[in-house]
Amino acid sequence: MTKLSLNYKLVKEFILDFIKEETISNGFERGILGLSGGVDSALVAYLAAEALGRKNVKALLLPYKTTSPDSLTDAMLVVKDIGIPYEKIDITKIADPYFNEEKLNNNLRIGNFLARVRMSVIFDKAFEFGAIVLGTSNKSELMLGYSTWYGDMAAGIYPIGDLYKTQVWELAKFVGVPEKIINKKPTADLWPGQTDEGELGAPYNDLDVILNLYIDKRKSKEEIISMGFDKKLVENVFNRVYKSQYKRTLPPVAKFSPRTVGIDFLYPHDFKR
């Protein structure tokens, strides 16, 4: 159990209803997602298959030439265990011409570009499959900005977007995601040796507790530091949340008309005429 433990039976049922209702209210009966071999996408795949039916959920395996073979192995483990349709598309032939032309050697630019290429493929295949895109980002990633704007953040719905990473691990255990996937070191696999916690500067166990105190408990930076947390780590978390706010909002609209998209034209997506 984690410090942020939940009633995972209740959480699972809530997310199953969410996936089903939001998929249908958006005009779809199917879902599609990128399956990386990590715990987040694996959990979404298991939940979506139960909510929508196995034949109605498609997984896309989108490796690049530097993708770890273990990632593909683990993704296939999920596909076979659930029994959902899948498609494997190597994006090397899409990305490399651009990298070669631009002579790119910056890991962050390369990683962001690959994330956006993958999402472009997912949305195109979503059209082909007649499906809504299921986002696989969790709350820790979204709040810390540890995700690519219009890359892995692009989606129709976020089934696990309100679960911190440590809660994702617990729900994954409850749902029955293979332990091999749950126990692996978190990585976006954007370049060899890359790990989430290496880039974020701390384990998710620490990051999630600080995020929970700040976001859900509304504690100030000073209050959290006074509770015994490392000052540098707390400041790092706060800075990441502040600097990534633009990723979590719709692009600002220059308003001059009586009713404006995203400001005062706010009909729900399932509004019935």
C-alpha cells in the first residue's frame, strides 16, 4: 500500500464507467491507444478492454530504432494477455529523414518529435478504426509537465489522468497487469538509458507525496518544507508545475465577440439539441 492509497475496487469501477460513458458521448464505440510496454498504457489497455470489449480496443506498437526490445516484448505480453487487436508500425522511416535533414542530436528535441510522430500515427489510425484516442498520461506526469505537448498529451480522454504514478502501480496490481511490467523502472524510452526518475530528480514515491500536499491538500511551499521535505526537491516540484501550466490549458483566445470558444461558449460535449 502507498501513502496515497485508494479504494481500488471503487476506482476501477469508476474508470470503467468513465471510459464507456465518455467514449459513447463523444460519438464512438471503440478506443485506440499507443502501447509502449510501460505500466500506464498497459493499465489503460486492460481497463478499456473491460469497459468497451476486447474487439473494440486496438493497441498500436510504435517503436523507433533505439526502442528497447524489452518494451516491445512487454507490449506484446499485454496484447496477448488481454486478446486485443494490435498493429506494429516502425516510425524510424518517418522520423529519420527529418532528423538527418536537420542534423538533430538533441535528445529532448528528438524525444518530443518522436512523441508527436507517434501521436500523429495514432490519430490517423483512430480515424481508420473509428475510435477515440485513449490517453495514457497519469497525474504525476501531467502536473510536472513530464509529457510532450501535442505528443503523448494529445488524446480524446484521460482514463488515468487523475491518478498519481504510485496509485497507477497499485491499481495495475489490482487489475492484474503482469508484475514484470509493474516492477520495471519507469521510462519513456525516448533514448537509451533514459529513465523518468532520473530526469525528474527523485523517486515517484517522493514526488507524488509533495504533489498531493500541494495540489490536493493545498499546502504552501513553506508548509511542505516545514514538514521535513528537502527544500530543493520541493522547489523543483513547484517550479515544474508552474512552468508547465501552459500544457494543461487550451490555447488562449483573443476575445472580442459576445461568445468565445473556451471562455463563455461552454456547452458540454454531450449536449443534446
